[in-house]
Amino acid sequence: MISLSNFKKYCEIGKQLIEKDVIAPRIINENSMRFKSDSKELKEILLKEEVDYGDFIEFLNRELNKIIIAILSDNIDFLKHFLIETSDDEDEEEDAENGNEILSEKIKLVEDILIDDQIRAAFLIKSTSKNKLISQITWEINEKTFDSYEGEIEKLKYATLVIKEIGSEAGLPFSAVFPFVNEDKEAKVYTLTKQDIDYLLKELTRLKDVLANE
């Protein structure tokens, strides 16, 4: 786990990066969240801050995301139970007690610095949704050079878009601690032309503008 001093520093840097849209916290459902980032810009900023890129990514995706979900889902005791080992050995009990104090301080830092009305609202919407939620979007560029009727044809480029879906309650509380428990169950695959992409961008931009003004 990241030291308390570095954790506080990373929380403060994280808040600045969120405000600058360099990183974006995204609630997936009630059991998981991910941070999306512009890797190039993030690396440049962290270099100026003298922060190791790998350490910061580990902070985001292996500790901070778990703490945020535990806070929002009121699962803090559960998080502590699985992150801090207990033992009958006196020395190990002392280590566990120290670990519990450090984790409690980290949780308070996250609540004070990073938890806001916007992320609480996103969690409420996602955790109570009756619809499927978007877990992940991936895409690739493909070429069509052969048709079963016409044989070889002039090279045509198109995009394949994959949208992975998940339910609002998919996964287990363990997914707040162990990243592979909450697996995506469904995926939709779409073939898109440039015109399709233009249409999607137009409609989604319009939707975003309307939602922002509501």
C-alpha cells in the first residue's frame, strides 16, 4: 500500500488533474469504478511534480478506486476487513492495528479531498439503474478487400466498435478489493462507417449539452 504522506500528495494532485480533465473518475456500477486518463499529458504533469507515473497509476487503480467505492457503498468495514490481515500473534495484531489507523486516515483524506456531489450523484444513478450500464468501449480500424459475390474489391476502411455492458449490481462486494471478480458479462459489436461516427458524435454532443443545462 502507498505511504500515507504520498497518498495525501497524490489525492491533492488527483483533484487538480480531475479539475483539468486530465483524469476522469467514472463509476461503472455499485461495485466498481475506473479512472480514464490522457497518458501523454498525465506523464508530463507528473514529471513536473516529480511523481513516478507507475506509482500514481497504481494509486488510482489499485487503492483509490477501492476506497471511493467503499465510501459510496457504505462498505468501509468490509474494505478494512479484507485489506488488513488479523492474527493471534501479538506483533501481527499491532501491525494490523497500525494498518487500520493508516487506512482510516486515507479514507478521511479521500472524503475531504475527492468525494463531491458529482461523484455521489453518479454513484446513485448507476447503483439504482434498471438498465444495462457501459463498462468499457474499445474500437479498431478494419479493411474490407474481398466480397463473397464480387471477389476482390477496392480497399474499404471501416470501424468496429465494441461496447461491454454490465448490470447495476453485477459482481460482488469483493470487486471493491479484488479487481477480477466483477467481470463483464455481455458485449455488443457494431460496424461503423465515417458517416455513422459523425452521426453518433452529433447526437451525443447534443445530448451532453442538453444534460449539462438541465
